[in-house]
Amino acid sequence: MRRAWGRTRTALGATAMVAVALVAAGVGVIAGLSAGLAADARQQAEATAREVAAQVTGVAAKDVGGIDGLNDDAPEVAHVPIQVVDDKGGVLGASKGLRDQPVIAEVEMMGDEPPSRDSGEGEHAVEAGTITLPVDRGGEVTEGEEAADEEDFSLVAVRSVTADGVPVTVYAGASLAEKEQAVSRAGRAMLTGLPAVLAVVAGVAVLVTRRTLRPVEGIRQGMAEITASTDLSRRVPEPAGRDEVALLARTINETLSALEAAVERQRRFVADASHELRSPIASLRTQLEVGLAHPQLLNVDGAAQDTVRLQGLADDLLLLARLDAGEQPGDTPVALPTFVREELTQRVGDRHPVRVTGLADLKVAGARGQLARVLGNLLDNAQRHAATTVRVTVRQDGNRAVLEVADDGDGVPEAERERIFNRFVRLDDARSRDDGGAGLGLAIARDVALRHGGTLTADTAEEGGASFVLRLPLAADG
């Protein structure tokens, strides 16, 4: 019920917007129609005024009333209000409906001098506004009597001069009744049609909204089922096309894929960690139980080694957990030459000497402790596989610092150079608990490198063994 009301509210909103748009468009159309018809009426009035003004130039002032434009026998001007007024305000002539009537309008004409009689037509047409006159449909307008009807006229004034040099102003009007009727009809038509149009728009909006939101409802149901079943291998339905709803479904499925991969990775991590922890804990418990029963048989050295290995494994697992939780490395500047020398000085018990071939004066930003874990893991790995020597180099490559740890051992097969960075992965020749470790050192090193915005890759060293290359962005002041 709530979803249905939501769709209805959306449809009503769309209908309201369309209604506002239609009303605005209707007002614009009516305004444009009214302005256009008013302009036509003005042009008609101006044409009539100029025609009468041209006739005025051929007669004397006293004969103005007898020109054709004011003659009762001219049907085209039978209902057109026309007056010819001199500069003193006297009416020299008028159409049938305005005879014996005062001046219908007074306007200020442009210019001080009257037009020349040689011009042939009146000059300086001036719009005199709109007037309302009582009109008898029989053609006679009488003062003091009730008119049969009234009409609005657009009035125009034109200056002219009679044959005997009398300046006059010719007023002529054009009926606005047609304009008013057209505007009224257009308004009624719009008011009559608007409800029907809005009903159609509302129906279409409801259908379109329902059709548009149907895939969203399918996505919602799919997500609800996935949440209820906790089966991350399921996916929500993806609509065809490339609209926003289809892109949303694809993004949700990509998120589910990433979440499934993360959960699966976490499960494997827990399973592998449990397996790795089981061995040293079982060994340590066995030795302690034997020691309790037979103190003379207690292997203290073995128990200590198992404890140290268990402690190291716990530290590695805790670091991986922090990295998976999104621990940020920070932005403390670390000077690589000093950092490498200090880490090499603190190492004891290495089987092979470490040769430093170059330490460029470079700085990177990050957590020194995590970078020390990376270098230590790479050196431990190199010591485990080297034949005679290990080499450390620091150099610059563009805007990155490169830390390389290489050995002269057997190297890493090309097919295994990515797999070795997976957690709990040990190559066949390093599977023993004593020599191979838990298989977390390189995985930790790569995760730390990624957290620092860098990369860690395996390659072939100049000495023929393995080369692990750590690339990190240079610090701002490096």
C-alpha cells in the first residue's frame, strides 16, 4: 500500500508539473495571439487613416465631410470610426457613426510643422490607444440613447493638410471585437481541454512510473532474498539496456561479487590460520605435557622455538587483520638510506652477507614500522633462498622510489611469481615448517605496499636468483 501511494505521489507530481507547464504555455499562446491580433487591428486602422488623409489633401477644409472615406455609400467604412479634426479641435468630418460627436481622442503628434500637401499621404502615424464606442449594428450611434452594443477599437492618428493649407489630424479605428472573440474562444478551448490532457498525462505517468519502478522492485526483492539466505553467490536481476536502473543492478551485482570474494578470502584465511596455529600449539602442548610427566625429557629449546614461531604467526595474523580492516599507514616521511642502514644493523644471525650497491637519497611517506616489516620479510626470504649473497638497492624511477632485494639463489619460476604473494602459499622446496615459514611474509609485504600506494613484484635478479622490487611514491619533500 505504501509503495502504491509512492507511485501515485510521483505521478501526481509529474501531472502537477505538466499542468503548470501547460498553463504557462497557454498564457503565452493567448498573450501572443492577443498581441498579434491587436497589431493587425492597428495596421488596419493606420491603413484607413492614411487613405483618408490622402483624400483630405485634395479638398478644402470645408469640403472634408464629403470625401469618399466619410461617404455613407462606402460600405467598407460603414462601421469604422473616422474623424478629421483641425488644430483648433473642430471636427471637419466624421464617419456616419461619429457625426455630431466631439473629438474621440487627442494625441500629441510628432513634429511642429504640418506635412506638405505634396507628400500625397499623411505622415507620422501615432497610436492613439484603445477606445470603446457604442455601436448600433444598423450603423447609427446616437448620443443620449441606449446603444445596442459596444465595441473596442484600436485608434490611430495621422497628420495631413487640406488643399487650402489647413493642418488636420485624421483619427481612424479598427474593431477589436474579432481579437476579443478569438482570445475568448482560445481560452475556453484551453480550459475545456486542460482537464482531459491532465487526465491523460496522469494515466501515462502512472503507467510509466509503474513500468520504470518494476525493475527496482525486482532488485529490492533480490537483495532481500540474498540477505535472508546469506547466499552471496546469488545476483539480482539485471534489466536490459543502459539506463540508470540497469546500471544500478550491475553495480549491485559487482558489489555482491566483491563481497563474495572478500568473504571467501576471509573464510580461507580463517581456515588456513587455524591450520597453521594448530601445529605449533599441538607441538608446544605435547612438549609441556611430556615435561610435566617426565621433567628430564622436557625439550626447552624446542618449546621456546615453537613459542617464538607461534608469537610470530600471531603477529602476522594481527597485522593482516589490521590491513584488512583498512588501517591507514600515515604520512610520516621516511628517509630510505637511513632506514635501510638501521634495519640492516639490527639484523643478527643472517646466513649470507647483505651487499648494499646503492642508496639514493630518497624519502617516502608512510608507517616506518610497516615498511620495516616489508624489508625484513624480503630479507628473510632472500636469506632463505640465497646461495652466497643478498643485495639491497635503492634508486629512483620517475616519481617513485624503488627498493630492490635480490639474491643469487634458484629464483622464482615465472608461473609462480603472482601466486607466491597469496596468503599461506609456499613453494614446494620451502614447505617445511622450519625453512618455509607460514607463507605470510610476502603476502604481508604486498598488502603493506598497496596500502602505501605502491607495488611489489617478483622478477629475475642480475645474479640469477629472485628479485623483489618495491615501488613507493616519493614524499612531497623527497
